Amino acid sequence: MEKIQVLDKRFRMYMPEAEIQDIVRRMAADISRDYKGRNPILCPILTGSFMFAADLMRELEIDANVSFVRYSSYLGMATTGSVKELMGFPKDCRARDVIIIEDIIDSGISMEFILEQLKLQKPSSISICAFLFKPGSFKKHYKIDYIGKEIPDDFIVGYGLDYDGMGRTYRDIYVLDD
């Protein structure tokens, strides 16, 4: 579909499924290379990253444990400026390699909070894997180890990304159609 309606907003095609899957395969190859012979814990951040995380895990050529975590900072189309822990990191992150899997990093405020929470578990290493990254919005100074694609500061939905809880189920990614 070239255009979709989600609640009161219209969106147009931004990234088709084929491009998304090419990016996922490249990222999985990079992670598989870097973690060969290791057994990291993959920690997808719910809810947005669930589609990306599932696709990424199917493409990995390493064995890994999985533990979902859930944090929230958005309401509608904007961040609230505060982050709530709804389901935190498991205790077995201690002395383990942990890869945080995120759908999108924009300002970086949420991820900074998430990193602080994970560091309390004392993992041996932490890597961040973000499908999408908005460098124009990023206001923090931590390293993002794996970036699928840099995008402008546009509002997008689909492939797990939502607008007020809706629009996640599309296989493609759509951008707000002004």
C-alpha cells in the first residue's frame, strides 16, 4: 500500500519490506561475526522492537538467550520526557554480554535510562542494536553499536512502530504524510 490511515493521521510509504529485510540480514551478519563463539543475552525493548527482534533473531548465526524488557516514554507522537520501567532486566545479565535491541533511537533519553538500569546488573558488556536512528534528534553521548539505517526526524509507523498504539502490524514502514 502506498498510503495508509492510522487513527487521525495519514502516512505514505517510506521503506518497503524488502529493504527492511536487507537491513536486518546485514545487521544479523555483523552481530553474528562480532559474537561468534559467545552466548549473549538479547534484550528486545517492548513493544516497538518485537517485529525487528524476531526477524533479527531468525537471521543470527549464533546461539543466544532472549529476555524481553519493557520501558515506556511515548504518548501519541511525542516523548513524555520521562521513562517508566514496566518490565526490567533479568538478574542473569550479571557477567554476561547483553545486546539491547531497539526499534528506533531518536533523542536518546529512553536508552540512556535503560542503560543506567542495565548497568546496575553488572553485565560484562553492553551493546546497543537499533534498527533506526535519528541523528538529528540525538542529544546523548553513548555509542550505538549496530545501526540499521539513519533517518531524518520524521514520524513513522509500521514494522512494530506505532502511533498511539496503532499501526504496528504493517510489514512496511510509513512516514507521516503532511
